[in-house]
Amino acid sequence: MKNVKNIAIIAALVVAAGVIVFLKQGKKAEPSIAAQAGVEASASQRQALPRLVDLGAGKCIPCKMMKPILDDLMANHADQFTTEFIDVWENQQEGKKYGVKMIPTQIFFDAEGKELFRHEGFMSKEDILNKWRELGVGKAEEAAPGVSRWQPAQLDERAKEQICYMCDGIVNPKTQVLVKSARGDVKMCSPHCYFIMYSCLTEDKTGFEDKVTVADFGTGVAVPLASAVFVVGADAQNGRPVVTSFAERGAAEAAQKVGGGNIVSYNVLKTQELSHRCGFCDRAVYPVDAAEVQVADGVRTWGCCSHCALGVAARTGKDIEVRERDRFTGEPVMVKTLNGSVAVLEPPTAVAWYGQRLKPDGTKGSAGCFHQGFFANPDNLKKWVDAHPLETGEQITIAKALADKMKLTPQQISKACKIGECSPK
């Protein structure tokens, strides 16, 4: 009996020790109330953000174009909303769960998981951020204020007759072209600017050349346009055509011996000058000056300025690729569109200058194609503006420049850059 009692006492001690160890371990394993609150608060914070879900696939072309945009949103906007990509080819059940009909599809959810908006097809970063702003997510201004100037940095002290009607450059008396009009004489700095103007006229052009004279390059004497002889050379640095006019063939031949080039008649020059046109507004262009535009169906054309180049997407209704140069450094800038939005921008820091002028009533109007441009980054744009004190306007995104063109009606496009229709002077 004594041994039985001893065994019972030992067993009770073992059980008690086990209970104590269990309770101690339980206390170690169980987090404090404060710690539990912290974990719950952290999870709540993570769940409190709105969410963008992009449903696509790794090999679909529009989906591949979305990838750098999604990566950018994940890296730079994670404090405002979460961004998630789901490959519905690899996860077909997810596609059914979200009711996807085509890819890519972007779905915007609020912090509680309620669907706010969905979009089918490619969606640019600019459009995504704008949609979030419409939904009350994100800042009104995501970036620092861009470059803008609404008053020239210095007075334009040039006399009116010294300023080219088309490009606002200085008129050289040896290369000027003069058109007699009902409103007075119209002067241009070169035969090329004359042909740009000629290509923008909507009036009946029969006999128009009879109103036009060009300056003899040697003497400065006015010569009827149709009877002049022209020497067409090329700028040694950039290959841009250089046209000089002469009253007599002998003078043209003498100039040709000194500087080279080809001697042509007015009709030949006219054919050459009008052979290349802007794919948006139909203005005469030199390809060396213009932006290259490749249309999705293989057609190659040009834009007389960077903004008109983007306008080719609006005029044709097709995807385009624009290759332009930074107006300050000459660096390449490339834009690809998809369904009327910017799909690819290289470099991604590139911006546009929207040259504008303040009208007497205080409203703003385009300063014309000669005052627009792309820049590889805002710093290059600022340097260009500083170097051109007469320029006025503002920095805009290339996405906005494209969106502005895509909003135009067919009637507005037909009048773009037409003298007396678009921006009469």
C-alpha cells in the first residue's frame, strides 16, 4: 500500500509539472493583446488601399505593352493603390471569376473590394492615373509643375516686314518671297516657306503665281516667280535643301559653279517642293525637317511638327509609330500608339511643348506648327525655352498631345493648318 501511495504521488507531480510547462509554452506562443492589435492594424492598412487588377496574358501584344506600365505603377504608386497582374491563360478560373471577355482588361476596385470601373483593351499609364483621380484616388498633380511661359522673355523689336509670315523667322532680302494680296504684301523668308503657305491655301489657286515675286539672290531685285531660275543645293551639315532664285540662267550657272546644286525651272521646283506632305494637315514638308510616321498598315508618311505627327493617328484611325528628334539636343524620341493611346514612349521622360499665344481677349491659341516640339526630358525643354526668348506656351505630356488630336472631329481635321480656317493671322 505504501508503494502504491508513493507511485500516485509521483504521478501527480509529473502531471502538475506538465501542466506548468504547457501553460508556460502557451503564454510564449500566444502574442500579447498589443501585438495582436499591431498585426491586425498592419493587415488592415494593407487592405485599405484601392486595387487595380490587370487580367491579360504573357504573349498577347497589348498585354505585353501593359507590362512596363504595370511595373511603373507597382514601383511608384504603391502608396496610393495596389496593382496586380493575373495571367488568365495560366489561371483560367481567375478569368471566369472576374468575368473577363477580352484581354487585357483592367478592373478598378475600392478599398472594400467593390468594383468601380473596368476597361477592356490597352490602357495607358496616363489614362489609368486619370481614372484613379476621377475615382478620388491619387493627387491632382502627380508631378512638379512643368515649364510654361505666357509672355515673351524679351520684346520682339523686329519690324513687321522683317518677319516671315509662315515661320516667324527673319526675312533675308536676298531670299524673300512676296505675295500681293487684298490685305497687303505678304513676305516669306524663302521659297520653301512660300510653298508651305501655298499648300495650306483653300482658295482657287488658278493664276495665284502671278501675284508672287522672288528676290534675285545676287541683286535682291524682285523677279516674277514663274519666270525665275532656281538653284537647289543642300546644307552640308543636315542635308536640308537650300533654294536660291535668279532672274537669269547665266547667274544661276555662275552660282552653281561656286556652291554646287541643280538648276531647275519653277515648275520642276514646285513639283519637288510639294512632293512630300504632312500625313495630318497636308502641309508641304522637307523629310529632313519632319517627324517620321509609320502607320500600322505599312504606309510611311511625315508630320510637319511633332503634334501633327501624332495627329496621323486621328486622321487614319490606325496605330502609328512616330520618330522625332529633341528640338534642343537632337536626341531621338519615339512614340507608339495603340487604340488612340500612348503604348510605348522612349525615353519615358519625354515631354511635349505646346506653343501657344495669348489672344487680346485673354484666351490661348496655337502658335502654329513651327512652335511645337518633343523633348527627351523637361530639362532639355527648359533650356530650349531659355534659348528662345520669344517662345510662349506650356509643357504637356505626350499622352495629352495625342489625346487632344484624338478628340478632333473629321471636319476639324480637314481644316487643320489651313490658312483662314485653322489659325488666321
